[in-house]
Amino acid sequence: MTQLLAIHLLGPIKIELDGRPLTDLGTRKAAALLAFLVCQTRPFSRETLADLLWDDRDPQQAQANLRSLLSGMRNRLKPYLTITRQTVAFNHKSAYWLDTAEFLRLLQHEEAKPGPYGTISAAGLQALETAVALYRGDFLDGFYVRESRGFEEWAALERERLQRQAIIALRLLVDRSQAQGEYAAALGYVNQLIGLDDLNERANRDKMLLLARNGRLNAALRHYEAYKTLLAKELDVLPGQETINLYEQILAARSQPPHNLPPPATPFVGRTRELADARRRLGQPTCRLLTLLGPGGMGKTRLALAVAGEIAANPGLFLHGVRYVPLAEIHGPALLPTAVANACNFTFQGSSDPMAQLCEFLRPREMLLVLDNFEHLFGPHLGPLDGVDMLLTLLQEAPQLKLLVTSRTRLQLQEEWVFDLDGLHFPESLAGENWESYSAIRLFRQQAERVNHHFAPDERDYQAMAQVCRMLDGQPLGIELAAAWARQFNCSEIAQQIQGDLDFLSTSLRNVPARHRSLTAVFDHSWQLLAPAEQDVFTRLAVFQGSFSREAAEAVTQAGYKEIEALAAKSLLHRRADGRYDMHELLRQYAAQQLGRTAEEIPTAGRHARYYLDLLAAQGSGDGTDQRQTILMDLPNIRAAWDWTARQRDCAKLIQAARPLHGFYSVQSWFQEGIEAFQFALDLLATLPPTKDSAYGFCDLLSRKARLHIHIGQLEQARQALDKAMTYLPQVDDAERHSAILGYVAITRFYAGDFQQAAELAQESLRLAQAAGDDDGTAFAYNFLGSCYKALGDYAQAGIHFRQSSQVYQKLNDKLGEAMTLNNLGNLAQATGDFATAQAHYLTCSALFKTISHTHGAATTLANAGRLALKQGDTTQARQLLLESLALKREQKDDRGTAVALVGLGGVSVTLGDLDRAADELNEGLALSQRSGDTKLMLEALNVMAALAVKRGQAEIGQQLLAFILNHKATAQEVRDAAQDVLAEVTAVLPADRQQEAAAAGKRLDLATAVTLAMVGKRP
């Protein structure tokens, strides 16, 4: 019997005869000849083979060597070789196995080729997996034969051919595994791929993504750095933009929590098939909008949260996680961008449209948004632009975003995948069977046991439970409400009473859809069983938005604890683990309908508004950590209270609440929402006749709105609001309000570059604040006066005022104010060259900003610390700090803050000689500072652009810009000092006569012309 000859050529060469290594072939050239022949299908002349293996020898000597070699091989491999006097060939009819032949056979398997949509059958997948498993390494890896250039050239070509096939196969397996969500398997294949071609950018990018999808974000970032280093070493190039974008996406994913899903109040019952089906659909690349569709109370929210929870527990599917956006409490589609932004911890900044900002934020993110209770945000009654249009915009602008929507109505979009949600599984008959196998029965029992711990159903109870579940068509909310009466009635009694209501509906309410009748019956039944006092409390609770405390419920409904707890015991209220209450949205709507039929609707809304605006007013400035936490907890009710009070034109109440609301929005960095809230009130107050009270209201609301505009660089909008406020100011007899408005006007003059007028206004603001005993206003005025004196170059006075401000803020225990003042003291120390003190101040204020979670301030400090690092010569640290600041400011959509970071980065790039990069950074920074109207910052940017021009050999342009800067009244002293340093560089390279001509031309420039000159002159 012939033994099996197994030849392994993929990886290190290995030859086995009948399972044992064949080690006595004699020489490496014998192994080389066997490898060559087994890969060929025809015989070769002895002359050709001799030249293949001994191309540097005399032909006669080469053929003699071949004869000797073949003699030994014939004795050992006789059945496998066909040797004649003229030719030699491998006997392919012998018992042999060759790994390269099997490798190619598997790859050529018909089913191993991908289908029209990239699909691969099970048989094809097995063929591919077996093939790549055979590829232990490159062809004849590590095998080298001396003096055989012909053989080596053949082996190199074969190696390249087989490697190319392996790469194609691995590429197919990587793509298929990723598409199926098998990220661990895909990572194994991509590692093999990189082993074959370590410079392949797509494979390295895949590895980054797969590491991230396997939850290894830090490893993904480290692999990027390693690949970047390899490219620089081997090719002296940077990674492509797509790879850099992925790196930034992974970096962003690392900095945010994977989800914001609320914990489930009760165990999730049933829906196993629906859960798997919904998750499967969301995993398909073509499904980007999945609508869970069904009537109210069908359990859409619970299913959506369960699906999102499973996805969040396995983060590979969505790199940037899952965000839950509850929409029942927002009043219309205009607030949809704000609701989504809040769920994503994103803050609107700048003057651009919030929807455009949101799209820009979501565009690079791979995220699932769960939009719950969407049905009231679209329809003809909402005008030409409703919530569905906004969803379509999100899908178009953010290509990696997916939406899971719960709604009672279809969205009617081509992109929509509809998932109709029916009731829970219930028994079709009342015959005895395995009751607990039905999810509807399990839900009934779970709810009944919550209200009656003695609940122990027998066969008769199960039959009654089945009857109830059938009448309710398995509707979860109806089942929960019915089971809540298990404390007062047995199961048969509950079924009988609901049956009576169903009979009534079938005869009296024929226009109610059949699927809604059972739930309406449960509502009506629950309502009728309430005592009159309980009915009153239940209806008054309709005014609440979201959750509320027991104290709030008692104050608004004028009820006691027992009445409120009685409603919770009947499942008309839900008592949360933290002691607060909430009401299902459908129940709230039902209660609101009942309230609207009484005379109590307006008085109850009034009590609700007074309670929450009083609660808001009790939070003082609204910017402390505890104060903000209190406001956040009740924000939906506070919003509703503010809107109701504005509609009542209650100017005094609005003024009382405006201060803490302004402080809250400022520290939360929710500037856009704050602006909209104040504008809403201002529009309604505009209908009031002019009085002293309304004048005060306009002054207060306009000035606070202006301050929010200033925060995000909307200086023109701030000036307009302040100009209007000043028209009312003479009618306001309040030194504190006069002080605040003058202080805000001073800020706008400061950014316009009129430092002297800004200082005069701030000085008057300080005088008024001190006269009014307003410590907060006093500290604010001291701090801003310090900034004015610093810009004017009076560093001694600046230091005095900053320290005075810090002392007052410390006395007030105002951490935010103290942090802002320390940041300014750091800037002052930096301007005077005291770098150690500057660094100490930045570290302290940064810690304070972190303590109060003030990202806006933290980002500002990072930019200042970056400028300091540059002055200290640490360009690496400077760039890192400025890039961190830039990322935060871009995320906050703060145009002015973004410009500050870009100008700083431009200075780093100029110092490093990376002039093209500097030009791009400074060009964008200058454009943003121009758009925000900050003349002071524009001049700072122009100074760095002058330094860039000198570095580019455009000294005359640099001289013109410097002459313009030094001649401009809005140039701060620190920028003047920096301009003198650049001027010294100009003097060193530009002849005196040309320098004088350029300086004269520069003094004739205006700001717009200087900007144009700087931008045009940025490249040679």
C-alpha cells in the first residue's frame, strides 16, 4: 500500500510521509526541487532544472549536481517522481496532499464567492475558514536556497500570488463577520490580514474599529498610534483622513457614557420574540429608522428600553452608545433638538441654528437614539416643519445614526421600518392549561403580587385572569391597571366589572376603535371606583410634567398623603424608589380631560406654577451644585410653570424666578434654551401696557438674555437686547439692576476694543453694586475691572481688582466666581512673565471648575494653560492643551472660544515651523472671531498672522499688519508687547526704507482690509 506524502509549503516547509516527518532527503535543494515540481503540472527538462538550482555553475557541473540529487530522491520518493533520462516530473496520480493546492481549491469553491449583496452561504463560509486556517504563513516562509536565483524568483512570484489570494479571503471573512456582529471573530481575521500586510490602511482601520466594538477603546487608540508611527518610519506619511476621523470617533466614544437609559421600575415580562426581532432589524445596515407602532398602553416604551438595554450591554453595535430621549413632556417640535441635545450631553453655542448644530454634532457619531412618545410632534396642525421633517434631516445629515421611535401613528417616511406591536400572549380558551407560559398572565400575577402579598391564585383565579387578558387583548397597561384592584377584589370580580364596562362601550361608543375600547374601559372603570375626593386629586395631578415630590403633590392638589398614596395603591400613580411620583402619560391625558370639565383647571395650574416658581426662587443664584440638582430634578415642571406664568403676564413672578433660572442655564451651559425661555416671556410681556413693573421686567429679562448671548459669542444679539433694556432703565429704581445692565454693556464694549469706556462703565457698575449692598455684583464688577485694566496695560491695578473680586467670592463661598477670578489672575501672571504663579492659578481654578462640572470654564482654562506652555517652550504640551480646549469649544458651539483655541494653535504651529498648518488654523480662528464681533481677539489673531507672514518671507505684509495693530486703540497691552517681539524679527530682515513704507501703509489700513491682507497673505 502506497504511503501518503503530505507537503506543506504555506509557512515553513514541512514534508511528511505517512504522518511522520521526512528528514532524509539530503539537502535543502532536494526539498526545493520537490516543492517546485509538486506545484507544476508538466515535466521539465534536466537542463531547465539544473539551471533553476545552480544558475551560477557551469552547465555540465550543474547537470552533474542534479544527477546526484535525483539519485538520492529516486531512492526515497520513487512512487512520487517520474524521472527519465531527459525529464523530471511529479507524479500527480500518486498518493499525496499539497496544502497550496487545497488552499486554492477551497477558494475556488463556487459558494465561497460572495453573492449580489455580499452574502456568503454556510458552505462557502466553511470553505473560506478552512482555507485561511491552512495559510500558516507565506509560501516557503524562511526557506532559502543558496546560488539558486531562478528558484528564488519563482518562489517570490508564487509567494506573492498566494498571499494575494489569502488577503482576498481574509477580507471577505472580516467584512462578513463585521456585518453579522461577530466582532471577536472579525478581529482574529483582521490580525491575520495585518500579519500579511502591516501597512494596509484599511486593515489597520478595521482593527481599530473592531477593538472598539469589542469594548477595548484604549487598545484601539494605542493601535492607531502604533500604526501612525509605522507609517512615519516606513513611508514618511501620515494616516489617511478616514483613519484620522475614526481615531477621533473612538476618542469621542471613550469620553462619554455608553447610555443614559433609566433603570426599569419592574421586571420586563414576555416579548422575547419581539425583543429579538427588533434588535435583529436594528442590526441590519439598511434599517436606520424603526418605529414601534401601537396604541397607547401597549408597552412600546418598555420594549424600546429593553431593546436599547440589550444593545447597550453589548456596545459593539453602536460605537457612541445609546441615548434615550423622552418626548412626552415637550410641548412641540421646536424643542425636539433641545431634547436630543440634552440626552446626548451636548450644549448649543453660538448664533447658528440649533438643528444645524445638532446635525454637526451627530454627523461623525455612530449612535442609536430612542425617541419615545413621538406622536404629538408631527401632523398637519403643526405647520410646514414638524418633528418628522427633523428626523429626516437627522438621517440625511448623520449617516451613522439610527433611530428607534415609539409612536401611535406611522411617520410616513420611505426610510421607516414599521414594527406593529400587539398585546401580550394570552390564552385563547379558559380550559385548564399551563397558565404561567403566557406573558399576559405573568404580568397580571406580578402586578397583583405587588399590591397584595397574599395573592395566591387557584385554577378559578387563573381562568378569571385569562378572561381579563382576553378582554383587554393583552394590552399591558390595561392588565396592570386591572390587576391593581387585586387588593380590593378577587379575580372573578375584576373580570365581571370590566366586562360590564365593555358591554357599555360596545353600545354607546361605536366610534371608538375596537383596539382602544378595552383600555378606555379600564380607565373609566378605575375612575368610577374612586371616591369623589380621590377623583379630585387624580384630576389635579394632570398639571404635573414628569416626576414630582409628595410635597408638590399635596400643595398643588390640596390633598393629604393618604389620598395620594391611595392613588398609588391603585396604580394610578407610580411611586419611585427615590420617593417621588410619576404618572403614565396616557393616565395624565385622561386626568387632564376630566380636569378640563371642571372649574378647577385654572386654579390648579396657578397653584402648580406658583409652587415651582417659588421652588426655583428658593435656589438663590441657581448656579450652585445642590441648587442645580434641585432644578434639574423638577425642570419639566419648572418649564411648564415658567410658560404658564408668562402666558398670565405675571411680571413680578417672572422677575422672582429669572435670577436662578439664568444662573442654572449659565452653569449648565444650556445657553440656547435659556435664551429661548427669556424670549418667550418677553414676547408675551410685550402686550402689557407700559408701567413701572413692566419696565423692570423688561430690563431684567432683556439683560439676562443678553448675558446668555455674550457667553456664546453672540455679541450683536447681546448689544441689541441691551440697547432695548437701556430704554427702560430710567424707569427702574433699582441700583442692583442698573449695576448689572451697565456691567453687561461694559462687556460688549470690551470685546469691541473700547477698553477705556468699558472700564468707566464697570466702575459705575461697581459703585451701584456697592451702594445696593450687592456682594455678587460687587465681585463681578471688580473682576471685570481687572480685565479692563489688564487690557489697558495697568497690570498693578488689574491685580488689585482681581484680588478684591476673589476675596468677595470667597466670602460668598461662590466657587464659580472664585474659579473665574483665579483664571484671570493666571492670565495676569502670564502677561507679566510670572509663569509659575500662572500655572498654580490655572491648576486651582481647573479643579474648581471640575468640582462644579462647568465645562465652559474648564475649556477656557485649558486654552490659557496652552498659551502658557507655549511661552515656556513646551510646544507638545501647548498643542495638547489647546486641542483639548478646541474639542470642548467646538462641542459647545462656542465660536469665540473656538477662535481663541485656534489662534493659540496657530501660534504653536508658527513656532514649530509648520506654516501651512498655522495658516489654516489662523485663517479659521480669524474668521470665527470676526463672525462673533470680537475686535480684541481679531487683533490678537492678526498679530500671530504677522509672525506667520515673516516666517513665510513676507516681511512687508508682516510689517503692515504690525503697524496696524500697534496703531489700533483696541489692541490689548499683552498683544502690543507680543507685536513688538515680532517687529524685532521684521527689523532683522527688512531694510529700513522698505520697513518705513510698509509701516505707513499699515497705518492707513482699516480692520476689514487688514483681515483681507492677512488671509490673502497667508500663503506665498
